[in-house]
Amino acid sequence: MNQAHAPTVETASLRKRASAGAWIMALLWLAGIVAAMAGITRYAIAPGREGEIPTHWPSASRIVPDTVRPTLIMFAHPHCPCTRASVGELARLMADCHGTISAQVWFVKPAGTAEDWTNTDLWASAARIPGVTVHCDAAGGEAQRFGADTSGQTVLYNQSGDLLFHGGITIERGHFGDNPGAIAVKALVNHQLTDRIQTPVFGCSLLDEECRPDKGGTTWKP
């Protein structure tokens, strides 16, 4: 009798082992997914580098400030996917401010890149925003003068050339929606705030030609 039942017992044991193995594989797969998602989240909320922002309009700059309205400048990488949200938020900001600020977007063109390197959909999107002028920052000279290291870096100066705001106008990388930066700019323009405001900026390094995720002031390692 025992010999007759032996194959049945062995089969049941194999099934249990197979089931346990499947569960282990499933748990490992789930752990991998969780780790990857955590890495993506860390990357999305990790701010980029920000240089030393001049508290008064830099005298060496070729950019002419508006003497009637506050001047907003955004420095951008023309190939940065994160900056799509920054440009989108700038469009919303300009619509909400109803012509009370003068805005410019300067796309950085690293030395040695092709002549048409800045001719991207991001340039076209920024150029379509009413009230915004778009320019090419050859070799990033203007970005350096204003201490901008990360795409999406935005500065706001008043009519006297005093710094009012610096930072980003998205809440994380590539994220559209309400954010402290845009809210602060609107409040400053409407004289609801008087203190200088700084917010984190999220984007790629302005002078990185490839605009890889590991060049925006943090390294993405899921």
C-alpha cells in the first residue's frame, strides 16, 4: 500500500515546491517594481542645481530689463523633457498675470552644437505664448551671469532691477499643475508678497548636450 501511494505523496510535494517557487518569483518581481517606482519618484522630486543668483540685475548682461513692469526670465534646455511642464506653466502664468510682467525664455546652446540645435518643439511652444519673447543663449553666457544651472530656472526682477524670485515654476520634474513658484510670482506681481522667494527648480543641466536623467543635479539610480 505504501508503495502504491508513494508517487502521489511525491507529486504533492513537488506541487508545493512549485507553488512556493512561484510565490517567491512573484514577490521578487513585486519588490523590483516597488524599487523602480521609488527610484522614479526620488528622481522626480530631486531638485537640480542652482548657482548663485545675483540679487541685482547683472550689469554685464546683454538682456534689457523692462523699466515699466517686472521682468521674468526662464533659462531652458531645448531638449529637456522636464522643461515641457515649465513652459506649460509659464503659459498659464502669463495668462493669469494679464500683461503685468515682461517675460523672456532663453534657450541655452552649448558651444560646438549644430546651428539648428535649439530649433525644437519646446522653442516653438515658448514662442507661441502671448507676451513672451524667445532667444538663443550661445554658450550659456547669460545663464552663467544669472547663476542658472538647471533647465526651467526662472528669475523675476522688479523695475529697479532687484531680485524678487528665483527657482522653478513646477512642483516636480515634468509635472503640470499648481505649484509654489507660480503662486509666488503672481503674489509678488500683485504686491501681495514683499519678501524675496526661492523655490526648487526641476530639470536637466543646461549645458548637457544629451540631457540625460543623471545630469540634472542628481543621479537617477532606481
